[in-house]
Amino acid sequence: MRLLIDMDDVMADTGQKIIDETNKRLGTSFTKELIRSSAEITADFQEKYTSVRSMLWEKGFFADIPLMQDSQEVIKKLYDKYEIFIVSAATEFPLSMSEKLDWLAEHFPYITWTHTVFCGHKWMIRADYIIDDHEKNLINFEGKGILFDALHNQHVKDFTRVNSWKEVEKLLL
């Protein structure tokens, strides 16, 4: 069986990097917990983040994103059972592609470039499952979409949601 896995906010804690960089650039002190605490704070963070969002197109932004907790351990177990492809919409951020390949080689060296797909639309790749944080990548997917919890997808209710890699492990292994 084939499993597609997104990188940002699934394997890599890109949301945390965005919060950290927003705080650094604007002198704020947001945390994930604080952002989740109220709609007003969520809106305040979103407004501030939007003002510095161009950082996503800067060289180096994607080079040092922290790992999602338990992702290495669980993905290795999944790799032993599934044909895994890493799928990323990296083409939106052209400077990110080499950084993402390097990041994968460092943290998941057994997943080679032959199983890494940079694309705009992920639904075009046939697989049994996809784990992604964006609803847009699950809607037209022909297999089973699994939504990985993130700050930006709290409103999504139509897919199986997982909050951690340990939940992925229970679901797929």
C-alpha cells in the first residue's frame, strides 16, 4: 500500500518555526497554546504573521525547522510496511526545495529523492492514504485523507484527524 506524507506541519513543525520567527521579527511572545486560547489572540497572531509572511520565501527559512515529536520513530515503522512518498507543495516556495531535500536527508535518510515529490496539487498522485495538514490536499484525493492537526485547520471537520504521530501509529500500524 502507498502512503503519502506531507512535510510542513506534519513531519516538520513549521508552525512552530513561523511562531518563533514572527516573535523574533516583531518582538512578540506568541506560543501555540496562547494562539489556541481565544479567537481574538488567533486573529491578532494571524494579522502580525501576515505582515512578515514574506519570510517563507527567504533563503534558509526551511533549512532548520524542528521535527514533529515522534515523527522519526513512527515514519520508520510506517516505511517498513508502506511504500512511502513525501509530498510537499515546495514549488510555492522555490528556495525551499533544496533545503527540504537536505532536511529529509538529515532526518529521514532512508527516504531518498526518488520518493520525494514537490508539486502544487497532491491529489494527482495515486495512493491509499495521505497525511496532510491542509484540507485542500485532502478534498480531491482518491484514497483516504488523514488530517494532521495544526493551528490553521481547527475549522476542518470532514476528515479523520490525528493530533500526533503516536495517533498515526495507532491508526495505520
